[in-house]
Amino acid sequence: MILLQLKSLNKTFNNFCALSDIDFSLSEGEIVGLVGPNGAGKTTLFNLICGRYRPSSGNILFKGIDITNLKPHEICRLGISRTFQSSRPFPRMSAMQNVLVGHIFGKGFSLHACPEDRQMAKELLEIVGIAHKADTPAGQLTLSEQRRLDLARALATRPKLLLLDEVAAGFSPVLVKQAIQLVNRVRERGVSLLIIDHFLNLSLKVSDRLLALDHGEKIAEGPPHMVMRNRDVLQAYLGLRHQDEEDD
């Protein structure tokens, strides 16, 4: 079943075209890597899906519902959550409290956490591997721990679709391996994922498909091994000229 569908999506800022005529769909249970060089339009696409920006034209459907003009909190409560490229915890609140904030926001009706909510938060901290830091102020966590906390807080909204923005950027090989395990655990919970991964250190290992953007346009889509052999993708990432140009 198709979970997310983008139809002829466009976004311009003044006279700058950030995204041009993007068509794309993501199915339930799928992991798709959103790749491309800096300035390709990846984060803009996330911002459109989450309601932070309104598209200039086109439509966004989630579970068959048109969410194009909905507000961010309305979209979240339908089942879409995200993390950001830069970790954004509430630094003076504990890790547990940060997760509870996500849960309360996702529910949208209760301003108080009940014992069941706290148990859920504890379980999510265990899933991301920082249950031992539950009472630690978020500002005192390491970068890796803060990104894990971001993931737990996003999961606390109970999403069906999770958008991860550079969750493994700057990670060592050991931490990347741990991030791969985390992503697979998230999928096991019935969550589909769309992952921004500029450096490809995560998406090539976990994605069922890749969607490649460059200068706001879709240049390739398909299995990772095919996309990474695509000429346009190689040129976008590495500046490689086409073979026929090299032979001239």
C-alpha cells in the first residue's frame, strides 16, 4: 500500500526554483534513501512533507489524504514525524522528559504524562540505547546520544512515516554500524522511513530504494546499486563527465 505520494511537487523562493516537478511514492514498510549533493533540495522536500513550507504547486498525499495545506502539528498527528540535521533537544530537560514532550505533542490532547506514557518513554530510550541516561539533562549528552534522543522523541509521536535528516552525519564506522541497527529496529516497529544521507554511509546499507536529487530535480530512482551507477548521479556527486565527453 502506498503510504506517501508526491505529485508534480514544485517549490520556488522568489525567483529560485528549489524543487521542480517531483513525482515520488513510498510504500508501507519501505526504507528510501534521499540522496544528492549539497543544495539538491533534500531538506526542502522534508520541509514540504512536514508542513513547514507550502509547495508552490503540486500535491502531497499521506495514506490517501491530501495534506498539502495542513499545518505541521496536524501532519504529525496523522502519523509523520522527523528529525533535524542539527540535534534540537530541550537542553535543560532530562532525556526522559524530552521523549515525553514528543509523546504529548503527538497525542495532541493531554498535557500530562501518565504512568503508561513514562513506560513508553523508557522503552524508547532502551530501543535507542540511552536508557541509562534517562535522568541526564539533554544538553549534557554527547552528539551521538543527542541524535539517539532525537530519534526516540520522534518515535514517541507514534509515526507511520519517519523522516531522518543526516542521522549518521559525522559518525565513526562503529557508530554508523549502530545507526544501521537502530534503523532496522525502527522498521521492525512498523515504521516506514525516508532518510536524507548526503555522505551515503547509512542509506546504501539500509535502503530498499534511493531517490537522487540535483538542483531541485529528480535525476534517478531505483535500487541503490543501480542509482549509484547512474551517470547523472556520478556527475552530481563527483563531477564526472560522461564517457562520450571524455573521449572527445
